[in-house]
Amino acid sequence: MSETGVLSRLRQGLSKTSDALTDGLATAALGKKELDAELITELEDRLLLADVGIETTTKILDDLASRVRRKELDNIEILYDALQESIAEILAPCNKPLLMRGIRPFTMLVVGVNGAGKTTTIGKIAQRLVNHRQSVMLAAGDTFRAAAVEQLQAWGEKTNVPVIAQGSGADSAAVIYDAYQSAQARNVNVLIADTAGRLHTQQNLMEELQKIKRVMQKIEAAAPHETLLVLEAGTGQNAIKQAIEFHQALNITGLCITKLDGTAKGGVVLAIADKLKVPIRYIGVGEAVKDLRVFDAHNYASALLGREAINAAIV
Ligand SMILES: Nc1nc2c(ncn2[C@@H]2O[C@H](COP(=O)(O)OP(=O)(O)OP(=O)(O)O)[C@@H](O)[C@H]2O)c(=O)[nH]1
Ligand SMILES: [Mg+2]
């Protein structure tokens, strides 16, 4: 796919949110000499509907007002330019792509609530790494849900990557420990461990994840090198609650926000960035492998406004 094609896919993936944010906005701004109260209310409503949340919305609008002060809004692009900059600034602290160099095996523990997209994201990341000529191994740490092991094995076959698994009902920490040893023995670059979905409110299940971390640390103190929390964008403000709880229990080092293609609530990424400041590593804008994107603050800000991405290097 050409670079423009890939970039358009991001815009397309976020189109539900960008349509809700921008449709008819040009008409609302028509003839305005400045960012007046009416236009601010209009923008505020749209940002809130996109699940940006009240605090972050206020922050963005204050920043926007200072950017367009004394500027003629005779052209809607001036407003969009300023809004895009305000949004990109909120996202900037989370703009830290995952670097896996120098550690072997680099270990990733993938966690999140039921159905957030963990296993699919693992498959997509595996394919990405394979494309970059990295050797990968997957650990079937979801020993709870029926058919979870088979689902990961199917990704293993699709991406041509080995999957370490035991029977369902096995101890998740033991499976991941074995996989870690095996990854070391085989000199694999990256080990990615799947886990069963769980609610952030289920104390005993959160403790199970802490145990998995401890067991991995028996092999190497710095493991897991990435604890990736997968959040579904469509859950809106609840995603923030999940993130706070998972972070408290596990010290999350990165986020992946999925299913942005299926929701008009893509603004929640701004609220998450503003509140948590945890690096957003990837976003999911569809079910296919190519729909996992490395998060880039500028590209995201422009796609949110239905514009073509600026940073063509990050695809
Ligand atoms: N549209 C869309 N669908 C996605 C995306 N990511 C995952 N999915 C779909 O979401 C569904 C659930 O994905 P899984 O990967 O099984 O989720 P999970 O978190 O592993 O689920 P559990 O293991 O049951 O907790 C699947 O049908 C995926 O294809 C995305 O970015 N966009
Ligand atoms: Mg799963």
C-alpha cells in the first residue's frame, strides 16, 4: 500500500469521530470574525460528545482561545489549524513509540478487560515484528476462557510464530514462566504474553496479574519490559477508570487503544492522554493486521479533524 493509502486508512478509521467533530462546523463558523461564545459552546458540545471529558475539553478550548486571539476566522482552516495544535499538545506526552532494542528476549505482558482486543492486538504486533525481521514467541496465558488458547494458536499459524501453551485450566503464571524460559533458550527477540480478560474491580484477578509479573521477575528483574494495557475506545470515560485501576495494580508502561473505527468516541484518547500521561504505543482502527498503527500525536490530531496526516514517516 502506498504511504498516502496507509495515511488515509487512519483518517478513515477515525471517521466516525471526525465526522461528529467537524460536520457542519464550517457552517457554524461562517461569517464569524472571532471565536465567540456561540462557537465555543458548539465546539464544547462536540468535544464532550466525542468523550473528551469536561476537564480536557476545557483545557483544549482555553488553549484554542489563546491561539486564535486577534486572528480573523474568515477561513475555517485557521480554526482547524489551531484546534489541531491544541489537541496535539495534549497528546504529546504520550507520544513514545515502544523501543525493543537491546533486550533479548524483550517481554511484553498484555492485560485488559474482557473483549478489549488483547489477543487480536498481540497477533497484529506479532505480524508487525515479523515484518521487521524479529523472531517472536507467544505465550498463551489466557488459560481461563474457552477457546482462548486456540485463538492465539490461530494467530501463531497466521503469523508463523510459535505459541507456548498448556491445557486450559493451567496456571497462567506457570505457562508464561515456561514460555519465557523457552524464549531465552531459543534466543527469541520478543515474547508476548496473552492474559485472560478481567475487570479492574476483580481484586483476586488483579492479584493474579501481579503474581505473573513476580514470576517473570524471577527470570529477570526488569521483566516484563512492557506491561501493555489494551483499552477499547468505545467504553468512553470508563476506559479511564480501567486505566487508573490497572495502572495502580501493575504499573502500566504502555497503552493500546482499540476499536477506534467502531466509535464516535475517539476523543477519549485525549482524556486518557491528559489524565494518565502513560505512553500510547498503538491504536487499533480495524480488525485486520494492517489496522494496528503506531501512535503518533500529530497524525492522530489531524485524523481526528478529518485531515490528512502530517507525519508521513510514522505509518
Ligand atoms: N473493529 C475493530 N475490532 C477489533 C479491534 N481490535 C479487536 N477487535 C475485535 O474485537 C473482538 C475481541 O477481540 P479479542 O482480541 O478476542 O479481545 P480480548 O481482549 O483478547 O478478549 P478476551 O480474551 O475475551 O478478554 C474481536 O472480534 C476482534 O476482531 C479494532 O481495532 N477494531
Ligand atoms: Mg483474548
